[in-house]
Amino acid sequence: MKRFKKKYERAGVLKEFRKRAYFVKPSVDSRLKRSRCKRRAQRANEESNS
């Protein structure tokens, strides 16, 4: 069971399923992507400063 679960996670099946659960408009998707990148950059900046 563990092997199956790991293989399942590595394949990205759950991620794909969540992504296809509902439609996200391309404009909203790009906005979310930008905010994720901004947040990631802020975290990286905070870690490098400390």
C-alpha cells in the first residue's frame, strides 16, 4: 500500500484532479500565479536576510 501511495503522489494524480475539479479563468489563473511568485520571493528574501 505504501508503495502504491508514493507512486500515486509522485505521478501528480491528486494535483491534477484538484486542478480539474473546477474551471479557473486564465486571467484569474495568471493573477494567482503572480501573487504566488511574489509571496515566494518575499519568503526567499526574508530567509536570506536572517
